[in-house]
Amino acid sequence: MSIIVNGVDVPLPADPRVSLLDHLRETLHLTGTKKGCNQGACGACTVLAGGERILSCLALAVQYAGQEITTIEGIGTATKFHPLQQAFVEHDGFQCGYCTPGQICSAVAMIAEARAGIPSHVSDDLLAESFELSHDELRERMSGNLCRCGAHNGIIAAIQSACADQAQESNPVAAETAA
């Protein structure tokens, strides 16, 4: 049995009690995923499972046999940042950087959720086909990811900027008008 991590087929741990977080960090040496509270309360361990955000500290690695897991190491590279990574740098969306990998993984999935029409607690129209990621929507949707340094304003600004850039790229007319 194996698991696919960042596009690479890797064996599952022999012990079925090993959390996905510990398997990623201790066995696979993918230390970008952080162990914060180890209780599912802080979001530092957020990774993507089939494109959906999960808390890897609350998941057993064996639960994801045969599935695709994406960690921060699979989001971008040192030479080609993901647009959210670039926006975090440009908008000072991190201070110590400890929560940043989980914040970015969560934001990648959160943007997809909003575009797929999945409402949040503060969404006005629960039947909308997609949601504008306003300041309040972003704060609510990212509320499972804590930042102890207080970089929340930079994080929200980074996500808004990345979303605006993606919207311009998907709409060439808007991109030309903005230029």
C-alpha cells in the first residue's frame, strides 16, 4: 500500500497508527508541514488531500492509501513560486513563517471552494454559484488557520491580491484594461 505525495508514490508507514503529519515530517522529511497544536485547532498542519484541505495531525496516513496528498513543497518551487506564495512575500503575509505553509495550502483549497459555490458562515446567498472573496468572507474561510504573530491583515491582503491577479489572468480583457 502506498500514498501519492506531491506526485510521488511513497510507501505507507508499517504502523497504522501513524498520523499523516508524522509520516510527512518524520518519514518523508517534508518539514514544510508544521506541527502546531497537534489537536486540529491551529491549522499549521494543513495539507491538500485530493485538492481539499485537511488537518494532517488528525488524519492517519493509512486513511489516504492510494490518494493524492499535496504539501507546501508540492505547491511551488524556490525558483517558481505559486501565486499565493508570491503574494505572501509581497504583502508581508508572514512574520515568523511557521503558520505560512498551512495558510497557503488552506488558501489554495479555500479559493477553489468559493469558486465552486461552497458557502461559508457569513455568505449571504447560500445558493450562489460562486462567492466573491470579500474581507469578511476571507476572514471567515481562513479562521481555522491561526497566526500567533498577528500577520492576519497581510495574509488577507495576500489572498485578495492573488485572487485579483488570477481573475485578471483568466479574463484577458480585464488584464488589458488594467495594463
